[in-house]
Amino acid sequence: LPELLESGIFRWARFSGEDLRVWQEDPEEFVRRSFDDIATMHEPRAAALEVVERLLRHRSDAVVAPLLHFCRTHLDAQAQNPTDPELCASKDGALLLLGSMVDELRRLDPAQAKKKKAKAKSGVAGISIEDLLGNYVRPDLTSSVAFLRLRACWVYEKVAAKAPRLGPAGAATDALRAIVGLTGDAELPVRVRACTSLEAFLARDRDEEVRAAIVGSLGQLMERLLQILSEVQCEEIAGALEMLVNQFPQEITPYAAQLVAQLASQVCQLLEASAAAEAQRRGGDDDNEDLSVSRRLETILGVCQACTGEVGAVSTEEEQQKRMALFAGLAEPMVPVLGKLLHPDGVDHMDEACEMLSFLTFYGPSPLPACLWSLFPRLYQCICGGSTASLPLPPAVQDGWAPDYITNLLPALQNFVARGPPEAFMAGTWAEVGRTYPEMLFAMSTKVLRMPGLGAERDCAAGARLAASVFENVAAPAADALLAPWLGELWRRFEAAETAALQRAALHTLGAMAWYSPEALLRSTEEKGCSQQVFQAWLQHSKSLKTKRDKKLFILGLSRVFQLACVNSLPASLAQGLPQIVQQLAAQSKELIQLRVKQDASAEEEQDSDDDSDVDEEKIAQVLRKLEQTPDPADAGGDEEEDDDEDEDDACVDSRDGASIEARASRIEAVEELAFLRQTLQQAPQAVQQQVSAWVGSSIESWAAELKSEDKAE
């Protein structure tokens, strides 16, 4: 074994003359080789380390003691003459071997055992990771030899996340501060390795002292990480930056604009380089380039998420204004990136583009900045195509290339309508093609609604909700010209619907149309001769409504229809169905109240659990009894078809931290539906009130009182 180590393994493990030459002549190439896992598979150093790994795996009892003694000899020799180049190169090799066997060292070190003392193997005693770090590694973080500074960072990267103890109290923080200092080292390879080793410290279990030290250096780290990313393409640096953003969302906000600006610039450069390589038809590392773009886009999204504030926190008006100003600043550097991603060449990153645009349009200022409006034609092209001189498209995608991304695009498109504001949206025009924004939105919705087949119904549901966004936000009669054709498309698709998701979306849109203008809706249904069929379907499928938002539109829409009945303005074909309309209003309002009670009780239970793990058991029992006594509105569906993606109808799900955010806006959210229904009932003529009481089987006063009680609770 000693001969194998000295002649066959160590000569390849130690820092070589070739390593030094590459470092000095092309430090970027040295960095690239250090992190190129595929290339290193064919290098002698990787093969030597693999031999050591297999020896430890299959002959551990016989190998560990000689291997540790061998490494210790080289470490002590360098300690006696720390400036000797050959001894320094040998120390590098010894630390490389030791770092590669960190799992074995941790197992043999009694101080690292969490529960019980580890048993030392025969011939192996006195193993101490703390001594190794304190005597041989920590001093090298300030060594005059650059490659030893790099190797010291590498050893901490291997050890920090796995060994609970790195030395006496404060040793981990002390090493971290030294490594943070090395992120500004004169040598690029050292700077890169110092940055990548930060992730290991962040992965330490409940080490708040380390986290506090990183927070204290966050501004400096952000600046240096961004600078290194601009100097060398290294995905490990991008990963370290992404981890910092995800680990410290609140602390990262002051650096958001700088982070996003530089990351967006790098994404644009990477996309342009990829396009140039494709144009020249030369092979390249397409997968690596895609990964580089994806990592940076994920970091941008992490910054956006951080800038939204804490999940569930109530923002003051001042905080909302600051947040809007912050996102307005983020929009300027992000728009060029979005312009490239909302193109056939950027389809691989379409998910990130949709999410970025949702953040900007929802959390930014209203009216939306002009730079965001410049993207609206791009969104239209995604669905409907249409090449122009300023926005040319390849022939193969002249009719659009991403209609199946409508569910991803939906939140942003809804925000363009609601936060444009609606007046700006209705007045907007794509001058180059002479089409208004409402016409373009209608074309997008229509194209999706006409997609056939069961597999397309989820997309069709998004197309229906896109139509609803207009009628939820625009005041009559601005959208009257769109209502009749949209209703025709919606009714045609509804009749062939096979899934509950599409049925719910269609009913939601009907409610929005009735809320917008019941007169216009009824005028359209009468012209088409389908009033009775539409309202029968609306009432018959009302049991499929599961979410509070869908129930809200149902109640608001039918309340507006009931207002027409109060002044005898219902068509004869519907007048006879008024009792059923009122009965469904009563049923849905009660289900909505029950749904609110159940959700509030669940939230109360969760809050109690978070605030006090020792909460009184009687309180928990009360909550559980309340839940048991509250009928589940979902059970009212009878034999209606259940749909697994009902939650997707109503929210944009953010995968980071599993949070669900309402990344779309609507003016109708400001209307309290139960209060509106109560007011409508109370304003009805006395004769109508008496009829209502007979239809619902109780006095209108008691119904109104129940609605008022819930309104106050809200």
C-alpha cells in the first residue's frame, strides 16, 4: 500500500507543474477544469481518487491507518518548511485525499458522533477532524501559497456540512469569515472556490452563528458573486448565489435591483451567444448553456419572491408603495430578457418567463409601465402568431407556438386587464398591425377555446377565465361588442365539455358577464335563442363550484339577474325560472358561509399550533368539533364529477417554499358578494320579498340577517 500511495496515487493527486502552468496562463480554464465533472472522469487525478474510494469501501480495516499516516507525514513535513514548493504541492495532495474520505473520518471521530461514541477500528485511534482543521487547514486560509488557500476552502466545503464540530466554540464562524474574505482574493480560482464553499456552511444544521455572520457580509458577498459571475461562467457560483437568495429572502431585498440587473444582463448575453452558435451551425454545450440560463432565471425569480414580502403578512399602504416602486425598478432590466424568452427560441424557458411576468404585473405599479405593455404583442404572438417587421417569426410558427402555455400566461394576461388599468387596456392598440388589445385578447381566448379534445380542456378553462377577466374589470358598456361573440364561443365549448374544470370556468365566466351587464348578457342569449338553456345549465352545474372565487361570481352574477327581475325586466323565457334562481342564490350563499367558516377554523387551528405547541387540548377539541359540525361544501356535489386540478383554476402556484400566491388581480375582489346580495334582497319591492320568502322557505329578514352576520365576521 505505501508503494501504491507514493508511486501510483499520490503523484497524480498532488498539485502538479501542469496545474500551475494552467493556473498562471489561463485561470479561467483552471476553474473550468475544476468543475467539469465529465472531463475529470478521464483524468489521472480522478482515477487515483477513485482507487482510494474503492480501497476504503472494500478494504477499510487495512487501508485507513496507513493512509492517514501517509497523509500526516506530508502535512507535518510541510509544516516544518512552509515555503517549500514541493512540500506545499504534497500537502495539497494529502488534503485532497483526506477531504475525499471525510465520511470515514467523521465516522471514526468520537467528537462528531451525535448520539453515542463511535468505535475506533483496530489500529486507528485519535482521529480528530477538529485537530485536522485547526492545525493544517485553517492556517492555509491565510497562506501565501495560492493553491493552498484554494485547497483549504475546498476542505471546508467537504467538511462543513457533514461534521457538527469544526473546532472550539466560534471555529466555524471564524473559518467562514476568512473564506468570505477570500471571495475577494487576487487569484480567480481562489475566489471561485471560496464562493462555492459558502453553500456547505449554509447547509450546517441550525448554526445560527454562521448564518448571522453571512448576513453581516451579505452586501459584500452579493457584489463579489456577481462580479465573479461576470468574469467566468461557473454554475456552482450561480448555485451559491441562488442559495443565498433563497436562504435570506428578507435580507436580500436591498440588493434586489443590482442583482436582477446583472443577472438579466448575463442571461441576455448567454441567449445571444447561444443564438449566434446556432446560426453558425456549430456544435456547442447547449445543455450547459441552458443550465446557465435556467440557474440565473431561477435566481431572478427568487429575488422577485423575496421582494414580495413575507407570506401571509399584511402590508401597510406605505409598504405597498415601496414594493410597487421596487418592482417598477426591476421591470426595466427584466423586460429585455422577457422579450427574448417570449419567442420561439426561448420556449425552453417559457415557464420562468410567465412567472417573471406575473410578478411584475401583479406587484408593480398600476398603471403598468410602458416597458411592460411593449410585451403584450409578444404574448399575442405566443398564442396566435402573426409575424411583423419588428417582431418577425420563423415560418414554422406563423400561427403561434405556445397556445398550450395559456395556463402559465393566464395570471399575467389577467393583470394586464385589471392593473393596466382596464381603461388603458381597452384603449390599447398594437399600431403595427392595427389591432386593439381587447381584440387580441379575444383572439387568444377564442383560439384556445377551439382546441378540441379532452386533453385540451384544462387549456380551454384558462381561455374561459381569460374572457372572465375582461367582464370582471371593465365597466359597461365598454365591452358590449365583445360579450356576444365571446358568449357564443363559450357556450359552444361548454356544450361539449367533459371535465368539471372546464364547466366551472365556463360558469365563472357567465357570472362575470352577468355582473358586467345582465342586460347585455340576456340580450345576447335572446338573440341566439338560448336563454333558457344557458340558465338551466348554469343552475344545474352550480354544484360543481368548489372555490370561494367561483361561488363569488355565481352569487354576484345571479344577484344582478335578480335585480332585473325586481323591475320586471326578465325575458319571459326566464321569468318562470326565477324561483330556481333565488333558491340557488340561497343555497350557494349558505355554502359560501360554510366554506369560509371551515377555512377560518383550519387557519385558526394552524395558527394555534404555530404560536404555542402546548396549546390547551380543549381549544383543539373545540376547533375539531366546529369542523365536524360544518358540512363540507364539496360534499354537496352529489354525483358531479370531481376534478383533481380544481385548485389550479384559481391560483398561480409558486413552487418556491410551496407557497400559493394570487399572482393575478381583479377589480371584482373589492366587492363583498354577501353584502351585495343582502343589499339586493333588502332593496327588492315588498311583493318580490314575499315571493322570495315563500321560495326559500324562510323570511327574507332571516336570510339577510345571516348574510349580515357573515359580512361582519369578514
